[in-house]
Amino acid sequence: MNFQMLSPAEKIVEIMNRIYYGGMTTASGGNLSIRDADGVIWITPSGTDKGSLRTEDIVRIMPSGEIIGPYPPSVEHPFHREIYKRRPDIGAVLHAHPPALVSFSVVQQLPKLSVYPFVKYKCGNIASIPFKFPSSIELSEAVGEKFERGTDIAILENHGVVTAAKDLHTAFSLLEAVNLCANIEINAMAIGHMPISISPKHMAVYMLNVASPMKEFVEHIPTERENVARRELCALVRRSYQRQMFTGEQGTYSMRLEGDSFIITPCDKDRAYLEPEDLVLIKNGYRQGGKNPSRSADLHARIYRNNQDVNSVIIAHPPHIMAFAVTDAEFDTKLISETYITLREVKKIPFGASIMQPELFAREVDLKNPVCIVENDCVIVCSSSAYAAFDSLEVLEYSAKTLVGAAQLGGSYKKMNDDELNAMKQKFGL
């Protein structure tokens, strides 16, 4: 899907579907708007089911103030209009009620963006707004004033979140990023560990993680094997997004074709809409012409060169396992049998190691040590196939979610003892 080619009404319906089915608002909650080039505001209607929204439901507010549509506009349309009036650079406004961000709103706190460099870089301009009654003039003025001062994300106390950007897709990506950060912090606190912020030095290291320059090759006729691989990998990328282990902007997946050649996700495509032709072929150190591979393509290439048995690599940021990445908590695979069978040991490596020492890092991962946690950054999974890598990532995230729940129950963990581990190793050939 080419999102930018959709009409304003189609864009609103598409993004509202992602918000609702992603668990970030209720059927009656949330509202979206787009201001088009003619100054017309397209906005969700009031009181309609957000889970079955149709393009014909979308309301237009004309520059004259005339309202056109089958329903009244969202009751929150005054603060949408106030943002547009004060910020000529804004083309879309989004309001939702993700539980994690509402949790922060009711305790009058902001998520600690500094625990995760991508979110700090993308969402640094965040603010809170004291409680005002929903749909009130006071709320509209407070929101308008905050956005006029340069805020792009605002937490409304005891209410929800507002994001605004040049277009609706960007406003949604802000929501996904800050919501991920909020969930990571809540999960970290649930396991009883304070999240650790990255230092300015580490942030500078993160900013060095730019895509390695690669020369292009232009002429390319894909084989049937490559076409099949593209379809398989694309399906798994979308599935990773649906399972909330990727966001639209983040999550890298690659699959070896032969030798050191592999296909990899691009850096400029939404994971929810990825098509097989969007994947980038890396061949003998060259990238497919006209395409931009993930910034981590060089790391993937090094892993494949150093590990001939590794045929797929994932870099991801799921919210439960990331709680262990942003704290000093240990992720112990010996607590759950499936976790140990699938993942064996899970290493934690210092922040920046995969950026500053990629060759050394590439030698540390293999099929015997297929998973590692990079502090305050990501998890990296290697496997013998794309499906096996996906399965390992899913086991990793579900195991972390289990341990978050176990921590909330209290009591002491029961680990498998040495005899049990040895018997399991023998039975499963570990």
C-alpha cells in the first residue's frame, strides 16, 4: 500500500484501524484529523464505532466553518482547530488513549524518553497539560498554547495523548514511539528495577549509527528462489508488526539467499505495509539500486560472513524484553522450559557494542548463542531460517511478558535445577 496516495478520508480510516486494533483506544474514543491544502479539516465523527469506521463517515470542516458529513465532528474538534490555527506547519492531529500513556497521565508524569535513544531522538519535544474538561474551551486553549511553543506530543492529565505533525502518518509514528517507551518503562518498574537512562555520550554513539555507504548494482533479475524468499520474509515482517514486536518504523529482518547475499528490510518503509518488492537485496557488499537498506545492513552482513549456519537475523524492540534491556535485571532462561530449549542462554551486551565494534560483535553470535540483549537499544536474534528466527523472537518476548507477570505476583522464582537442565539437554540435543 502506498499510504501517501490515499485520500484524506482513507488515511484517517486506515490509521484509526491501526490505533483501535493496536489497543490504543476504545470503540468510542480517540479522534484524528487532517488539514488539506485547501484548508479543509477532515475529522472523525462524534460517537461512532472506531472499530468499523468508513470513509463516508468522515466529516469535513470547511474554512468558512461549515460542517459537511453524516455526523457531527468529534467533540474534541476545537483543539484540533486551535492547533492548526497556531501551527501552520501542522497537517494532522491525533488524539488517543493508550493505556500505558494514560497511566502516566493519571500520575502526572512523563515517560522517560532517555531510556531508549530512538524515542529520545524522535520524540524529544514532549510536554504535559494540566487537566481540563474534555471538549472544553479551556482544554482547546491549553493544547493550542502548548503546541504553539513547539510541542509535538502532549500528555493530557487524566485523559490521554495528543500528537501533531506534518502528516497523519508521522503523527501516528510519534504515537507508536512514545507509547512503546511508556510500555517499556512500566514493564521495567513491574520487574522491580529502575530504568537506566542513557548518557549524552551514549546518545552521541547512537547518532553515529548511520547506514554504511554501499555502492549500487542496477541490473537485477530475481530468481524464483529470491521471489519466494521475499514473500516469506515480507509475511513475517507484517506478522511481527501485528504481534507488536515491531513498530511501523522499527524492526529489521533479513534472510540469507546464498553465500553472503541476503534480503533485508528497508529503512524508509512502514512495516505494516511492506511489500516483497520493498525489500533490499545486498549482494557481494553492493545494495540494490534505488533502495535504502536498514541502517544495520552492515552488521547483518558481518554476522552472515562470520556464521555460515546463520540464515536469518532480526533486530527488534518488543516492549517486555526491552524492560530487561533498559534495566540491570537479568533475563534468566532457566525459569521456563520452552525458553531454555529455544533460546539457551541470553547474553546482555553493553550499549554501543554493535555500533562501535560490529566485527567483534558479529563473532559473538551464532546458533549456539542465538539471542542477545543490547542495553538500552534492542534484541538481536539469529537462526537457521526466517521462521525459526521469528519463533525465537516470539518466545523471547512471551517469556519476558511471563516474567513481568510473575514479578507482579510476588514470591521467589523457581529455577530448573541442574539435573532437570541436563535431562532436557539430553532429550532435545542441546
